Amino acid sequence: MKAIERFQSAIEPYLDDFEQVLRVIELSSGFVLLPVAVPGPDLARMLAHWLSANSRSMRIVEPESADDWKNLASLLLTVCPEKNGAVVVIASGDLPEDLSLPLRLVNERRDAIAKHLDCPLLWCGSSAFLVQTGRQAPDFWSVRAVERRIEPQNVAESKKKAACEGADLLSDALQQNDRKSSEILSLSRLRKAMEHGHEDDFDEIAERIPKSFVETDRTFAFELGLMKAEMDRRRGNIGDALKTLDALKCEGNVDEESRALLLRGRIWEGARDLKNAERAYRRAHELAATQSLSGKIADLYLAALHDDFIDLTDERKIAHEIKHVPLEALAAAFLAKALANQYDLHGATRQLEQAIALHEKSKEEPTILFGGEVAEAIHNAKSAIERSPAHERVAHVLPTKTRPQIFWPALIGLAILFVAVITVLVYDVRRSDPKYCFHHSDGKIICANSLAHCEKLRSASGGASAGPCQQPIFESPR
């Protein structure tokens, strides 16, 4: 315990900078080079340890000898980072006099290193080391993010800075013309604005993005265009949204094309063109692999389009099995709306409550498409429940707790039982009646329990009868 307290005390002056580094890592998707200026290697090790304690698996590469530095490029091609992890290169104080060869090899293998690692690479060392890297490995350095400096700060002052950290990161990146970091931070801020419904913030951020970024990076241009089309959809600008989608260039990227089709389906659905919406969802399903996230989202929206509560139930089970909480929340919200449209308000209310709980639980997890899809589905489910004609009646009958409706089934059961009892009683009465009778000459009807007994009685009467012994006929009342 004392060791933990000592570590926490040691990192406290640097905690704000550590959190900024973590923030950049969290915003990164795939490879990104993150230069980190540190006063010494001990602080870089402390940073790696702190990141590990914050659920980031770190792989530390710390060359010591001149031979280690010569083999740095090869070593980076053998490191195997874990999922959601990162790699840290730490330059110690005793560097070889000549780093031109090691840095040139890293520069030549930049693309191979980026493809192999596919995760953030922290490049930690003194400011002079970072400058030297930029000079001797220019291609490698060109893909870097905003440089971070780890410096001791007054704790009280650092807390005041935390509130505007996100905005400062983006401003720094734009001022330094750091395209990679600017793109990552811009998309993250745009997604946050969409998730919380801040349309003005979205417009302000989008206007700050230089046109050169869009013109030179096709992937970034696609992501930005997709977000703008989604924002037009939310604003009800159907024509603008479709026009933006038509201008997007996927260039054979199946994932991008399926996501664009999903958005196209939602646009048509909002315009009440269910035929085109279904066509887009089915095409997205065909393009995306069945087990991929895009494929599951397509299946979910297709089931929701027709309020198919059976398929929606299955889709929710699948989302639960793969432990994708946001997708399960979306399925529960869709299911609530479908049940409300089927006038099953008890089931709809139960699913809505579960959707809200799952949505709260999943707020820190990645969004499904753009952010805000679950909140929109929950709002639609609430509206469907409130529109139902049975809403008020159910609210009074079951104010606090759902209970089974057993009145009508019980009444039908009692009626069936009553008919059965009456039938048995009539049968018994008929069975106990005399079975053979004859009409006596004086008008009386004489009966016996058997034909033989009846004939004896008829013979004893001197044959004065209107006919032979026969079974009586029971007529049903009319």
C-alpha cells in the first residue's frame, strides 16, 4: 500500500499531462505516432506504468546499446501489442553519438511498422531527441500527432485547465497544422456534438476543418461527409443528406459502403419511403458479413422497419450474447416500439425501462453509428406508448406493477366446466329413466326397465294397449 501511495504522490505533479496523453490514445484509431518530451527516462517509465494501470496494455521498447538502436526498426516489427494497447519507445540519457542509421532505418520502414503495430506508438525522449528524429526521419515524423510535454505543474492550476482540455488539443493541432491529430480530434468532437444534440457545436467544428484535409485524405473526407449527411437527416434536410451521400467515394471499401447504405436507409425511413429504406437495409446486409457489426445493425434496422417483434427479440438476444451493450439497448428500444404498436403496453414499458438502463450503462462505450441512435429510438418508443389508445386504461389498471390478465380465461374455463356438469347430469337422469313403455287402453303410459318386463306387464293388462313396448323418445326443448 505504501508503494502505491508513493507512486501516486510521485506522479501527481504530472497527472494532468498523463491524462492528456491517455486522451490522445483513446481518440486514436490504429497507428498514430505520439511524440512525448520528457525530462528523463524515469518519467517515461512512470507514464507507461500509469497507462497500464488505466486499462492500457503497454509494450516498452528501451534500447540501451548502439546495437540495440541499430535493430530498433526490426524490433518494432516483432513487438505484438495487445488489443487497445500501445507501444512505448524510451530514449535514455546515454544515447549513441550517431543515430542517423537507426533513424534512417525506422524512416524507411515507416509503413511496415505502422501496419504491423496498428496502435499508438509513444516516442519518448528529450526535446533534442525529438528534434533529431524529425530531422533524420522526416517521413516517419510526418505522421506524428501533437507533441506532448510532460512537465511538473501546480496541482490546483492543472485542475483548472482540465475543463477545456479537449478544445485546447484541437486548437493546438490546427495551429501546428498537424493533419493527423486534427482529423482524429475533429471527428471525435463532431461525434460528441451529435451524441448530445449540440448542432451549433457541430457546425462550428466542421467549419474549422481546413479544406486541404478533405482534399488530401479520402478516408477522412468520407467520415466527415457521412457525419454531415447524418446531421442533415436529423434536421430533416432529406435532399441535402442524399446529395452528400451520393458525393461520397467508397472506392470498393465494403465497410464504408455498408455504413453509407445504413444511413441511406434511415434517411428514406424518415421520409416515409419504406420501400427504398428496405432496399437500402437489405443491400447493406448483403455487403456486410453476417457476423460483422454492420451486418447486425442492418438486420436490426430491417426488423425495426416492419415492427417485427419476433426478429427484434432474436436480435436483442444476439446483441446480449456478443456483449455489445449499445446494440442491445437499441434492440430493446426498437422492441418497445414494436410491442406498443401491437398494443402490448406492459411488454413495451418493460422493454423501454430496460433500454433506458442499458443506455445509461453504455454511455462510455463506442457509439453504434454516429452517436445518439439509442436516444432517438428510446424517444420514438416513448411516443409510440403514449400514442396507444389503451395507454390511459392500462395506466389505471396497473399503476405500479404488471400483473397477468386472468379474468377472461378464467370466465371461459368456468363456462366450459358448467356445460360439462350439466351434460353429465342430464345423461345420468336419462340413464336412470325407464327404458321401455307401452300405452294402456285407458290412456296411461306404463314403463319398465327391460323389454321382457315391459311385455309381461302388457300381457298382464290383457293386451289392452295401443301398441307394443318401445323406448320413449326424448325431445329437446325448443
